[in-house]
Amino acid sequence: MIEEIVGFAENLTPIALIGAGGIGKTSIALAVLHHHRIKQRFGEDRRFIRCDQFPPTLVHLLSQLSKVTGAGVENPEELIPLYPSLSSREILIVLDNAESVLDPRGTDAAKIYALVEELSRMETICLCITSRIFAVPHECEIFEVPTLSTNAARDVFYSIYKKREQSNTIGEILEQLDFHPLSIALLATVAHQNRWTMDRLTREWERRRTSVLETEHNRSLATTIELSLASPLFRDLGPDARELLGVVAFFPQGVDENNLEWFFPTIPDGTNIFDKFCILSLTYRSGEFITMLAPLRDYLSPKDPKSSSLLCAAKERYFIRMSVSIGPSRPDFGESRWITTEDVNVEHLLDVFAAIDKDSDDTWKACSNFMKYLYWHKGRLVALKSKIEGLPDDCQFKHDCLFWLSRLFESVGNLAECKRLLTDTLKLDRERGSDHQVASTLMELSDANRRIDLYEEGIQQVEEALEISRRHGDTVKQAQCLSDLAWLLGLDQQFDAAEEAAFRAIDLLPEEGEQYRVYNCHRALGQIYRFKGEIEKAVHHLKLALGIASSFNWHGELFWAHYELAGIFRNEGRLDDAQAHVEHARSHAVYENNAYFLGHVMGEQAWVWYKQHKLKEAKSEALRAAQVYEKLGADKSMENCTGLLRGIEKELDTQVASGQPGFNCKLL
């Protein structure tokens, strides 16, 4: 960046360095000012004016300009008397912290802006402006100053800390500071001045966060941020501005710019206010979100979230938004995908309010709804596990929270934890005497047992759920139980009973409104016929499942149907067809942003390459799949992947031993 700025300066092109307080604008300007090429170009005619060191009036700015350039004009009231001096030679002038004089709401704002604009157009002057606001002459080449790179941040820290001791924890802290230069320098300075060890520094950071960033010489992050908030432009935004910043600061992702009216219905000019936040470099746009640097977030976030009326209103809006019942067969199912872009915000909101308002039924209802939304649209784990398991048994929503938490573990393939949570849920359901909840939990338990090859246990559980559903006359739930039973019976090689259960399930379902369950029945039949070796029938039913999922654009369900078809065609030696379905499955896995799905795609791709004698490629892909499964705790999938890797390794060893390519699928 410095080299690029130097190039512009050599051509007398005006430059503006824009960014948040403490981002390094002044440091860059000084580096340019003292650069060897700039010294050669301008000699002694390099001038530096600190605009925050005098009152923000036109007279004071002109006086400073006269003084530093040697014009010798006392108390000039306009630029004309300075022309002879300014035009007699080429000069580089740095206006540092120019926001203090360029603030559009300042006393002489229009006159000062006109003066700076005129300076930027003079043929003998190269003007370099550093500012927190974007209100600079349009002639300027604008550089938005970024945060530091990871390596640069470490270099800055250790050059100030002056200890050889290195720590991975420091890297994590620097990342939590968004690699913000001033924050890193302050942290290192405080640690150096106090002679803190790494352990002490880590403890202080965990306890005090950004409040630790204050040196003995009264340099602090707080002072830098408050300087921005003291701006006339900020003060002119009204009494809600600080609290609005607090809401942005509270949410890790910031707020979605498209949702400002929904988020803040009581703020009539919200769009304008947020534009001003960006102009002031207090926030920045990241995709469709307005967010801020981590140190600013930590400082500005409400210390008592319940005291912020705007934050509490935003919380209620999220809770209402998640109260809409969803399911694949519902017409508004696609609309609920909003959770995929705002899940980090919602999780943080729930985590905080679950801690400070732990007896609130609304919070725990929203928690269960959040996990339901995640299950259907973005299968991943959440940070709420310990809080959920710690709920008292008489909490109204403990069942729902445990149930959907278990399903999230299922969605990432961690079946052992899924089963443990479901077992706890079932115990709670039986104690409460809720047949409906007992049946639902039994069905999920049977599914977990099916996937870890405990077929007999799974059959017993789904048959109990089926009996409960019959007793209550719930034909849809009976169909769901029969579909699950069909899977288990097929895996247990009770093929006739499995077929009968699957077709009975289809007969019980209505023609409209339960397409998702019909889809599951066809998937079950596809697997049953696959186990029986009736491949044409298996493909037929899986393609029927594909057709249903395609008509509703269910990406998760499309993934499974393509994945299962890929496996069938691979076993049949139809490798081109298998590869085509692997690619389809991959696209749906990427769309769902589901690591477990992607692990399956890698595993199936490894199998296809194995069959094609591409052993090195197969090994690489299988290893990637194993890494995914290990991270997710997907033990069963990991076990299958390990078996594939053993086979690949044996074939590779055969090649090495024989000195020529060898291939033997018989082992697998």
C-alpha cells in the first residue's frame, strides 16, 4: 500500500487514507512522508499538520498552513495570500486526523471543505489526508486502510512485548482483536509495562477483554472510540445513535442491511443513520451485513443487554420470526432459509439471554425453534448444549430442546451423542406421561440405532411408537413409523416384511400435504431392493424420491437420493453414472453447507476412484473424508472410511511389491 501511495504522491495526485480509529492511517502517512523516494522528490518541502491540535475553524487551518509552509502570512482569512508560497515549489502536505476539520456538521465545514478541495487541485501540491470519515474531495485517490495480516499482527505484538516466549493463545487473542493495529499495540504495551507472563496476559484478557487496553501514558482504545463518538456528525444523528451502535456491536455478524426497517421499526431514518456510521468508519459493510471491528464491538456492546430497549426489541423480532412452524412439505419452508445467513447472530443472542434470563420460557422456546431451523437448513452443532442439559426437568421446553439438540448431533453423524440425548429425552417423556412425545422420541431413537447397526433394538422402539400411534388413531404418524420400520427390517434382511411395511405406509398417507413422508417411503424401498439385489426396482424408487424432492427443491433430500444412487451404480460397475450422481450430491451438499454431507461426497468419490484404479486420488479423498468425520465425531462414518483406506493402502502396497500396477477389489 505504501509503495502504491508513494507512486501517486510522486505524480502529485491527492490521496486520502480512510479507516477506523487506530487502524494505522497516521503510521502509513508518516511512512510515506519519510520514504526515500518522497525525500528525493520533495526534499525539505514535506509538511505534517495535526488537524486535531487546533480549533476546527477556517482561520486556524489557514494559520497552520501558513506556518508550516513558511508563507509568513499572519492570520490569513483565505487561501489567496498563501498562493505565492504554495505555488513557488512542489510541496507534500499531510493533513492528519482531518475528520476534526472536515466533519460536515462542523462550524466552518463548507468553507474548510472548499479550502481542502482547492489545495487538492493545485498543481504544485500533493495533498495526503488521513481521516475517519469519507467526506474528502472527490479528486483524492481513496485508500481504505485494512487491518493487519496474521503474521504482521504477531510481529507487531512481539516487537513491543519483547519476550521470546511464543504462544498459540496470543494468536487467538490477536484474532479476537480482528488484527486491529492500535489494539494489538496497546495489548503488547500493557503486557510489557506490567511484565506479564503469557499466562497472566491470557487471564487478564479473558477477565477484562478490551478494558485491559489502557497504558500508563493514558493511551487507550476507549479514548480512540470516544473521539469518534464526539464527532458533530455522530452527535447530530440523535439520541438513539449510541444504542443503535450497541445493537450492531452485540451481534457477531452485525445487522442485515436489508432488514433495517424490520429490525428497528421505531427508527424512521435508520438507513440514513447507518450510512453515517459507515461514513464515520464506526461500521463497515461485509456482504449484506453492517458490522464493526471486534475491538469496537467489545467496547460498544451493551454491558447489560436487558437494559437496551432496542436490543430487546430485536430479540423479540428474532423470536417471533422463528416461531413459524416449518417442515419440508409446508409452502413457506424455503422462506425459513434466512437462518443460514443469520444463525451466528441468533445463537449468540440465545446464548447470552439463556445465561442472564435462564428462567424465561420464551428464551427456551426460541432455542428449540432455532435448533429446528438449523436441523432443516444448516445441520451443525450449537454452543448451547451444556445450558440445555442443565435445565430443570420441570422446564416446559426441556423436551423440545433436548430433542432438537439430538437431531443436530444426528445431522453431523455423531450418533453416539444423538442416542444418549434421545435416551435422556425418552426418560423425561415417560415421566411426563406424554404419549405423543414418547412416540416421537422412540422413532428418532430407532433411527439412531438403525444407523449404528442395532437393528433389533431399533425395531422394538419403532414398533412401540407404531402401537402408540395406532392407539391414538394418528395415521400420518403410523405411516412414518412404518417407513422407519421398513428401513430396519430391510437391513435385518426381513425383506418381505420390509416391503409390506413401506407400501402400507404409502397407502396410509394422503395424496397431498405429506410428500416428504412419501419421499422417505420411496427411499426406504430403494434401499430394501438394493439389499435384495433387485437393482432396477431400487433405482426406480430412488428416482421417484428424486422427483418428489426436485419438485420442492429440497436440497438435503436431493443429496441423499443422489448419494444412494451413486453407491448403487458404483457397486454395479456403472462408474460414469456413479460419478454423475456424486457431482449432483456434491452440489446439494455445498448448497446446504453441510460438512457431514461433504464428508459423504468425499467418501463416495474415493470409492469411485478406487474402482477406477486411481488409488492415490482415492486415498487423498478418503483421508479428507476421514478428517471431516473425526472433527464431527461421526464414528460410524469414520469406521467405514477407515475400512476403505485399509483397502486402498493394501492395493498400493501390492503395486509397490510387484513393481507394477495391481488392483484387487475382492478385499472390499
